[in-house]
Amino acid sequence: MIRHHISYVNPLTHFLNITITIPDNSQQELYLQLPAWRPGRYELQHFAQKLRGVMASANGVAIPVRKVTKDRWLVEAGGAENIEIRYSFYARQMDGGGSWLDEEQLYLNGINCLMAVEDRAHEPQQLQIAIPDNWQIACGLPETERHTLLAENYDQLVDSPLIASASLKKETYTVSDIPFHIWIQGDCRPDWERIKKDFEAFTKEQLEVFGDFPVQDYHYLNEILPYRFYHGVEHVNSTVITLGPGELLMTPALYKEFLGVSSHELFHTWNVKQIRPKEMLPYDFTGENYFRTGYVAEGITTYYGDYMLTRSGVFTAAQYFEELNTTLQRYFADHSRYHMSVADSSFDLWLDGYKPGIPDRKVSIYIKGALTALLLDLQLRRATGNKANLDTVMRHLWEDFGKRGIGYTEEDYRRLVLRVGGEDFDRYFEQYINGTAPIEDALDEALRYVGCTLKAEENAMLYEGLFGFKIVADAQATKVTAIAPDSPASTALSVEDELVAVNGRKIEQNLQPLLADTDLAQGIELTLFRIKQLRQVRLQPSQQTYYTRYSIAKRPDATDAEKQNFKLWLKQEF
């Protein structure tokens, strides 16, 4: 058994001291591998940047160790039976995938800092943590003795984050004899009865989709922060959620986010942790794991996160439509939908999927993936007369692939959808998954089946709708952030232009009211700084409008049959 020991001297330095003890060695040379990325975020993160002073010894005597790649080390073990590796790790990244140490807590994602011993990653791994006696540990791993955890293998070890402190709060609810533990670290006043009631409701609904649960227990590890934040990461039988500010946890806006991210991450317990793309079974932590099915892994999960809250009655239909409308605004906010398919954007996650990137290059697999999942769900219901839907597809993925430990390919997924819905769904993949066809008409037609419609309205923000540019404004500056192709702004403005006046009037977070008080048919004159140089440009409205606002709404002329379809979809009255 490989043993990992974690301690620290001064928590305010944020440095952890890590010791790996490797028994029963017979190799002349040992290789150690630190992951270059973590599941749930498909980009290289180079965790080795935060390691310091890697040393090795055998029987108390130093032995040579040297790097052979950015995150791989060669230990000249010389056949010594017991090897010890020591190094420090800087734990000061507070988000769903990082690690943090201070005087009040240790929050650890083992994938950031625990090395794998090559060819022995399949062996049991022990994690012993030197923390104060009165601290407890929240983690999906079993605690075999005080502050000592045991994993079946290296993958389970680094897929089981932990929070250790003296101030952890915990409540448990049970569904189908499975315990679900809600841990909270941080200052807040949780309404436990409401939280448990809502969590139990969406958990039951998710279990109904799949029929059973992949693991024996589940842990929500919540870092509730004193500042605004939102992030969640899935793990084999747990999730880490970082959310804030804590004093607003139970207010409608933040509680909605708390529910949404929790439902999303729970759905990942099936979809991604078990139902996994073939390219990631098993994970290769040394480099990119390219895959084109992010619209399944993340897009479908994004759809189901809020959808499960609605089907379980936690959200009203009106609240659900608010969330869908936000997704629509994010999707139509740029023109990347015309340039790259959601499948190609999935492949390119490893290139720049989590960065803004150049304008209009790639779509979000989360946003377009969720909308294409909504479209598929409704189209399947219509094509089969409500005999099948996206639940049917997910149950087959679970039974045929996830439960059996088989990774699926994009062709497996396509064939499954065609088997459930018929050959006509080939067009769905050609146009909306592997192509860049506009989704508006198809989505409107699908929504009509449940008595709804996709409404298009002119953008009320005059600088967006008439002139085709977006801004971000604060007390210091008003800057251009995006420009619609072929709009009036496209020939006069550049991103990051700092707007200072319109028609000679100073802009002070008031561009919309200034434009509303202007005869826009005559055009406008903007004064701006571009790369520190003062300029003046004129913009003249065209016959077109830009950045159309889309929303989903119930149709007043919906038929009784469509209202019944709506009820079958959302489990709520029309």
C-alpha cells in the first residue's frame, strides 16, 4: 500500500508538506507522475508549478531524483525496498478544483498535489493528515482511523477531495436507503429543513431517470465564501461547490444558484463519472484527452440540472423559463454559433475552451449543449408520441455503457438516439451537433409541441440593438466588449475602445438614457480613447437590428393536447 502523509508548520504560508512512502520496491528506477489536469475541467493546468523541493531517500539516505518532463520525476531507487519522497505544495487556490490551507481549514484536491507511482497506481492508497485533534474531515473516502483515509487505488484517491476543520456543519438526508451528506464550511445561516427537503426532491427525480445510484453514499462539500463566487466540480461520490457570499445563501437569487449547481453536480455522478467518453476511460492525467462529446458530458448535464429541479417541483415552470431564457441570451450574445459546431468546440476545450478567446470563434459546450439537449428531448417526445424522451437515452447510456464500465463513442451516442427516435434524427446531428445550422426555427417548432414558443424581440438596449456593440461600464470607464459583424459599429469601433462621450455629452454609466434622449435617425457621434489616443467616430443606424433577445413563453392558443404534453415534460400544470 502506498502511503501519503500531509502536514504543515505555519498555515499562513499556505505550504503543505507531503511525504509519500513507497514500500516493497524492487525497481532500480521509479517514476512519479503528477497530474497535468483534473477531471471536470478539460484543459492542462500544470499543477507541478506549485510544488517545491522534491527529494527522495531510501533507508534514511538521500538518493537521486530528477525531472524528466514538466510533471514526471525519475527516482534512482537502486532496488531499495522502502522509498520516501518529500516535497512541499502551495495550497492557496479557493475554487472548486483547487486547494487551500489557512489557520481555520485545510481544503484539498489530491489531484493538485499527490503523485502517482507509475505501475502501482492500482494499489490501495492511504492518506494520513496531521491536523488538530478537534478537526473533522469531510470526504467521500472512508476514515479507517482518526484523520486517516483509505482509497482503493490512486484514481479514487485523487478523485476524493476533502475539507478538514473544526467548524464544519453537516446534515444528512436519505433517498432509497442511500445517505447524502451536505457539508458546509464557512459563515452562513443555512435553513437546513428547506435545504434537505429540496435536495431530497431533486435527488429522487434523478434516481427515477436512471433507476439506481452508482455509489453507496454521496457528499456535497460546500465552501461558502464571504464574497461572490460560483463554481462546482464533480467527483466519484462527492462534489466540491464554492459559493458566496455566505450571508446571502438563503436569499432567492443565491439559493437558486446553490440548488442549480448541486443538482448539476449530482447528475454528473452518472453522466461523466460513470457514463464516460471512451477517450477518458481510463483518464490519462499526463496530457490532453481529446473528445468530441462534450455536448453529452456537460451539455446534457447542464440541461438536466435545472430541469430536474423543475420536474421535482423545487422550481416553478416560470422559474425554469427564467433559467432557460438566461441560457438563450448567453447563446445568442455572440456569433460563434455560425463558426464552430458544438462537437468541434468540445475537441477544442483543450485549446481555449475555458478562456474568452478571440471573438466569435467557438461555442460553449455547456450552453449550446444544454439547448441541443432541450431540443432533442422535445423532438424525441414529439417523434414517439411521448413514448420516449431524453430520459430514455440516458437510461440506455447508463445500462449499456456506464454500468458495464464501457466508454461510449460519438457514434455510439448517435446510434442510440437513432434507435430511440428513428433515422430522421440523423439531421439533428448533421445540423446542430456537427454543423452550425441556426437552431431558432427547430427549437420553436419543438417548443410548440408542449404549448410554448421561442419569442424573438428587438433588443431594448439601443447601442446593442441599433448600432451592434456591447459594453461593460463601471465608475471608471465604459468599454466596448463585443461588436456584431456587419453592424454600424463594425466599421467604426474596436473591442476595448473606451467610450467617453456621445454627441458631446460625457458618458457616466448612462449611455442608454443618453441615447434614448437622442434623435437616433440622425446617427450619433462617439468620442473615445483607442490605445490611449483620442478619436471621434460616427455611427448611423441601418435597416437591421442586432443582438435579438430570445425567450421561451407559453402560447395563449395552446391546445389541450399540447398542455398535456407540457405536463408530461415538466410534471407541472400548463
